[in-house]
Amino acid sequence: MLPEKKSKLFIVPTPIGNLEDITLRAIRILKEVDFILAEDTRQTAKLLNHYNIQKPTSSYHQNNEHRILDGLVQRIEAGENAALVTDAGTPGISDPGFLLVRECLKKSIEVECLPGPTAFVPALINSGLPTDSFTFEGFLPHKKGRQKKLEGLKTEKRTMVFYESPFRLLKTIQQLIETFGSQRQAGISRELTKFYEENKRGTLMELLEHFKSKEIKGELVIVVGGSQN
């Protein structure tokens, strides 16, 4: 049972694909909290139903987080325990979470983050590129500031990790080639932990040719080797 003390906000990572990739502790916390905040309640319902978790859920996403923030904090201050989940992975990593965590800490509300799935970790290790030092860049800006961001990474010596959607993958690889050169080593992971998981490694040009020849589905992680100059 949850300890008899002041209420908390629990940050609960959820599977990035395979529903078995959730910890026993995460399941227990989701069953014990008073309510669950979910990026997409329909998506989260699939997970909750799979583990027979029956708790009230509310939407918490980038389009409403500013508007509902104060009300959520007041509920936790009043004694309710809350869990924050995202559609997949760890909240706050390229997903909503930062604002709520920051506000809770300002109000001296305890925040507890459980360890769990994050897509960039298996992708980084699968790439075969150096893992001792890396920089996680998340999603590149869609338009404004995109090229400036890439230019700023041109001389980055650490391994670089990016998230990308299937609709922009080819464009992004082409831009990486224009900025870093066609022979820069890289790896791309697609559909991690799912039945059609794919991990492809090679030069940026080789990766471009590979993905040009196929239909691209699923969220992707791009890992690019650092500059050798």
C-alpha cells in the first residue's frame, strides 16, 4: 500500500510497444493512486484494461497542460495521489510532464519518478555507436530553427540521438547528409519492442537508400555518430 503520508505525484513510464515492458511496481502504483493523468486517455485505456486497472483518468497533454495545471496541483495538495503517464515511454522525455513536475516541486509536493521504458536507450545501444557520451536532441524543429539547430551540431563529437516521425524521415536523413556528410555513421530504429522491430545501421547515404525503397511506418529513433574532426 502507499505510505501513510502526504500525497505525491508519481511519474510512471509505460511500454513503448510491447505491453509486457512494464514493471510490477508501475502496475501497483497505477492501481493505488487516486487518479491517472494520461496524454491520450484512449491509448492509456488499452494498457489499463490489459492489467485490469480501474482508476479515473483525465487528459493531460501539451494543448491543455497550462490551463489545468493549477487545478491538478490543488487536488494533489488536498491529499490525492496522482500518476502521470504518456502514450509510450517516460513522461517528460519529448512528452508533457516538465510543467507539472516543476509546479509540484514549487509547492513542496513530493515527486517520485519510476524507472522504465524510454525509446532512445535501446536505439542508442542497438546502433553500435559510442554510448559513453551522447546528446539527446528529441524532435528537431519542424520549420523555424531546424537548419540552425543542425548547423550547431555539425561539430558535435558526442553521439547524437533524435526522434522522428515516419512522414519526415527521408527529409530528415537528407538534411543530415547535407549537414554532416553522406558517410557519417548512423543507426535508425523503428517500431521498437513490436513485432516488426527494425534496427538498420550504416552510413547516412546507405540508410537513405534503404528507407527510400520501403513504406515507412511507426515512430523512429535516429542515432548519428559524432564528428571525428
